[in-house]
Amino acid sequence: MIDQINNTQAIIRSKMQKITNHNYDKVMTSDIVAHHIVHQFNPSGTILEPCKGTGSFLKFLPNGTLWCEIDEGKDFFKFNEKVDWIITNPPYSLARDFMIHSFEISNNVVLLLPATKIFASGGKMFGINQYGGIKVIQFVKPKLCGFNFGWNVAIFHFQKDYRGMTQINYEFNKFEWLNQIGTMPFYRCNICNKVLRYK
Ligand SMILES: C[S@@+](CC[C@H](N)C(=O)[O-])C[C@H]1O[C@@H](n2cnc3c(N)ncnc32)[C@H](O)[C@@H]1O
């Protein structure tokens, strides 16, 4: 019975993805923001990048970080091991399902998403409240993330059983803009002093 339900859910997901599949399911995170997120949350224990794309986050996550990527035959929805951290920028058409499955297997979930993907649905807020809470929200400019759209983007840190206050801030302050050569600005991370190129 459970297998049947799982199969039906997978079929619906795959159909939904085909119907809604657009460029926004494949927007890759810039190095500067991937580096910042990893450095900011400093994950430890077992870590999973559930949809690695071209590997922006993996570049900065510790060696041994687990990963999935549907295009390389590793479907996140078939990954059922428990992990300590999940960190990613998920495909937007599957944001809800990614969030739900992440909550099932991890105590810390960090998602980079257009803010409306979280706030526009009462169902999502209910799911978040059942899991725990939102510990941190950091707004980032979509352009800094490497995204070619104007939606308000934020980094969300969800933590299991978290019932405290939510810290909200604007994360650009963590970067010092260094100079610009042509259209390529350089930034220094104020946490580790690493200099990163925007693109
Ligand atoms: C928005 S992109 C982000 C990639 C990467 N996380 C990053 O931040 O650069 C989402 C990725 O999810 C992958 N994806 C979609 N459905 C998936 C699934 N069921 N399991 C694993 N990866 C999936 C897509 O192929 C795409 O590479």
C-alpha cells in the first residue's frame, strides 16, 4: 500500500515537473553565495546536497558530503538515509516536495529560494511549524546569487523542534565589494577573507 502511494506520488511529481519544467528549475547558485551559505552555517556531521547541479555548494562543503542529482541518476526522493544537514537551492517547481522530504530526513535544512515559495502557502507554514521553526532568514540579491530574475530571494535555515525567535537580516553586509573589471565584481568574505569572483 505504502509502495503504491510512493509510486503514485513519484508519477505525479514527474508529470508536474514536465508540465512546470522551466529554466528556473536549473538556476545554478553563484560561488560567492554558495561559499557564503556554507561558511555561515558551518555544517557538521552528515551533510547532503540533494540536487547538486554543477556542484556550486559541493565546492565549499567538506569532503565526504553526500549528494544527489536527477540528471546523474540520483533521485533525492529515493534517498532515505538520515543526515544532519541539507543545504541547497532546490528546483522551484518541486520546492514543496523538496522541503517535505528534507524535513523527513534532516534536523537542519538550509534552502535558498524566492521568499514567496515559503510564505505564499499556508500549507507550507503549517508543515514548517510541525517540523520545528525557521531559525534564520537572510535576504540576498538575486543577481548576487547568479539568478536572472527579480524575485526576492532568501536563505532559510529550518531546524527541527526549533521554537525560538527567527533572526532576519540582509546578508550582503558580509561581503566587501572589492573592485570591478568589466562586468566581474570581486568580493571578499568578511568571515574568512576569501576573495571570490561574482561569475
Ligand atoms: C535550481 S538547480 C540548483 C542546483 C544546485 N543545487 C545549485 O545551487 O547550484 C536544481 C537542480 O535540481 C535537480 N533536480 C531536479 N529534480 C531532482 C530530484 N528529484 N533529485 C535530485 N535532483 C533533482 C535539477 O536537475 C537541477 O540541477
